[in-house]
Amino acid sequence: MDTHELVRRFATLTTAHLADACVRAGVPVRCAPAPMLPLFPGARVSGRALPARHVGSVDVFLEAYEQAEPGDVLVVDNGGRTDEACVGDLAALEAQLAGVQGVVIWGLHRDTADLRAIGLPLFSQGSLATGPLRLDPRPADALTAARVGECTVTTADLVFGDEDGVLFAPAERAGKLLALAEGIRDTERRQAERIRAGVSLRAQVGFDGYLAARRDNPALTFREHLRAVGGAIEE
């Protein structure tokens, strides 16, 4: 799937829809740690992951940009450090010039006001004035794999980000996951419209029937019931 199609389809979805789609498809749900939030409200990003493991110097980003394709999302692994910021305004400007459409940092950023003015979607765990004060040995896979919390991200992955955070998914499953997410979105919209019209969610999903069935079969889960009736509120 090309970048334009990916961006177009994600424009009407959320990371929550995609997370539920992963559950339904049996794909591991890989979300960045909860503090990973956008720098400014409404920021959204979707594209191929461009990994970069930071070891104290900006040159790893510059080298990553050398192999970037338009629409890529820079995924920075700074080990979740909270004692230094690793991305600032110059790194973001250079990313923009290289065609990178967003930055995800497992760590901190700085130059917040300048980054907001630049407008490149950026997700991080927060900000700090201090830049790197160390230079560590560079690992051999610095440009092929990045860790973000418990997730390992490579160029075989896609990155999706919005105000709920960041999710990673295998590019080879993109079509299936987006189709499932669109179905979940449409079902939830219909359910929401009916609630606003006065039809409770309990009535829509036959909750009284679920309670009755559970009395006969205590092992029955609500998720199993939802699958049977076509509900989408949990996955």
C-alpha cells in the first residue's frame, strides 16, 4: 500500500480502531508506552517506520534521513531516558526537508516552541531543556531496529499516531487491518447514532439476552456475545 493511500484511509480512523482490528485479526497489539503523546492537539501521523537508535549524537538521524522515503516516520529509540532530550528543532527541520512526515521518540524532546512552529507531527514522552551529555558506542542495528517500550520496530512496520498515542503494525497486514478498522468504525458510529436517538447500547447488543445466557453458561464472555450479535465496542 502506498503512502498516499495509507494516509487517506487512516484519516477517518483512530489508533483505537486499529488496536481493536489487531485483536480481531490475531495480530499482537503493539502500542507505545502511555505517556507517548503528540506535541500539539490534533497531530496525526501514518507511514513506514524509519528506525534510529540514539546514542548521544544527532548524526544517526542525519544518516537515517539519507535512506528515508517520502512519508516515512522517524522512530527514535533513546531507551525511554528522562535525563536528556534527543530531538530538537534542527533535527525536525531536517526531517521535514527529507520528506519525513512525523517523529516518534521513546524519550524526550526540546525546543518545544520552535517544534510547534515547524508543525511536524511529533510524539514523545515529554520535554527537557538538557540535550545529550554522553556519547555511547553505536550498535550495529542502529538504523534497522528501534525499541519503543516493549516493542521492536523495523522498516517492515507501519506507524500510526493520534491523540490516543502511537501504534505499530506489520506493513504486510495493512490492508486487512485497515479494512477491519473501517468496519469497526462504521459499526460504532451506527451504535452511537442510535444511542443519541434514545436506543440504549444495552438494547442494541441484547444485553438482557447475554445475562440470561450467562446464567445458563457462566463461562460465556461478553466478547463472545458481541461477536455473535455483531457488536464492536470491545474489539
